[in-house]
Amino acid sequence: MSNARTATVHLGANRVATNLTECISGQLQKILSSASTKVFSRKDYVENLRAAVVAAGNLGLLQNEVEPVLKDKKALDRFEHIVISEHALLGSMGDMLTKKKMFPKAKQRVQNVDMAFSDRKLSLHLAISPQAECLISLLADGKFSPHSVEGATPVHSWANLVRRVRDACPRADVKVWDFEKPDEIMPSFLSSLFAIEADLLDHRTRDEIAKNSCQHLKNAKLLSKIIQIDKDLQTRMDAQYELDLAAIAAMPNVSLVRTSD
């Protein structure tokens, strides 16, 4: 594998940073193209890669039963760099907060990504935010009631998820982004994701992403004044987030990026 050829995958978490690739301006697209970078659109991901990523068991990529990545994979060979941004890659919103373990299918899906891009140096990016904000965003859908979620679900740990992602693909460069302050962290996140200097992010792209990509997260902050969750649960979730950040910061072979960094 040549170190010059890379695949960078933003694999979650849900509703923390969404629709990034749809906000790329023509100006930024020209810069990326000149750097031999292929950015998957949402349509590209759904049509060509999603089935391979979500495959499990006897249908998984590890059993060689699913066509690797694109049907015309040779078309990717002319690009030095591939960028994929899919905030629900590890699972649904319900998989994040209503299961006994956060994203129970994460290991298989990360291994599938690893196999799909085995010929490239792989970087995995995970954007996280406080558990309470994620829960409020889930409750705002109206599909889950506070009673059912709180009564059945423990306070999940981001650190546990990061550890499973890292162990599922030891060769990958794993970077975790603290999106507690989304507007402040976003420029650095985009710069790292696209492997370009932050100054090259034009105002149109910055404005579109600031307006659209963190809207779910910003809505959750506003909805926290309307949608009330149990105070004890809120306290435990806030404490768990701080514990998670400390654990991730100390985790071998993982980088944590915060606005204070």
C-alpha cells in the first residue's frame, strides 16, 4: 500500500455534523480536484458503498460475499485521496442511545470500511457531543418517549465506542472531535477531513456548513429548554461526557481534538 493513497472516513456520530459534502462550493471542489481528491456525495455513498458497509455475518466483506466499494472501483484508482462523510455510518439514531451498547454493529462496519479501502492509508473521524444533547435530539423526533428511553437505556460511553472502533481497525489513524462548541471546531474539522489549509475554505462553504451541517446539534441546544429530561439522568450524562473526554485523551493510538487545543 502506498502511503500517498488515502481514504478519509467521517463515520459519525449521528446528527453531530451532517450533510458536509452537500455544502461544498464549486471553488472548493476545484481545489480538491486539483489535489486529486474524490469526495463522495450522499448519492455516491448510498448507491455504491452503503450496502458493503452495513453488510454483516455471512454477507460481510470479510467473507468476500459483497462487491468491494464501487461497481467501477477502477474509477477511484486515479484519485490519490478519497473522502467520505456519512454521519449514520455506524448505525441509526436509535442504535446510538436505545441499545444496551452504543452502536452494537460498529465493529463489523468499521472492519468492512477497512477491507473496502485496504489498498489505502485509512483515517477515521468521529465527531461527538454531550450525551444529553443527543438524547434530546432523539426525543424531538417523537418516536421515543422520555420514559421508555430513560427506563431502558444506561448512560452510554463515547470512550467505549472509540475503543471498539480503534480495535476494529488497528492500522487506522483515529481522530475524535469534541463538537460541544460546533461553530468553533468546524473549521479545524473540515481542514483535517479534506486535508487542506483552513484558509482555503471559502466563505460560501463556511457559511453553508455553519448554517446546515450542525443544525441538528444547534436545535438540540435550543430544545433543551423545552424538552426536559430527568435531572439525575442529565447530571449523569454530563459527568459521563467529561469522563469520556478524559479517557479518550489518554487513549493510545487515538487523537482527541477540542476547541481549546
